[in-house]
Amino acid sequence: MASQMTQLLLHSDLDELREIVRRWIAEAPAGGSRRVYEEFGSRLIEMKQALASQPVQPTVEELEAALTMMLRLAASEGPRR
């Protein structure tokens, strides 16, 4: 999944990424899962914005590692928020 998220970050513009996240949230199960989608989507958008302002872009491997950590954190927090 981190590999797919990396591709989204690298190959989607900010508006397209926002639309994708909006659809995830709209299609997410109600309750705690939706909050996890909202949080993760928000973090992805923040990451995309931060990457755009950096003079040196991270490697694909670095992005995948960061996204793997984000996914693990989101999964460990789960719907209890």
C-alpha cells in the first residue's frame, strides 16, 4: 500500500490528490474508520505540500519508508480516536 501511496504523491497534483482523499473519505465506513481515513488523507496532503516546497526531493525508497510508518501508526491508532 505504501508503494501505491508513493505513486499518488509523485504523480498526482495537489488538486487531484485532494479529490482522491475526498473520495476515500466519502466511501469509508462510518465511524472510527472514517476518522482514520480523514487523518491519513490530511497527512498525505500535508506531505505533498511540504514536498513541493523542498529543493531536493526524497527518493522513492525514502517516501515508501515514511508512508509505511504513517500507515502503521494509523493502523495502530485505529478507530479509537
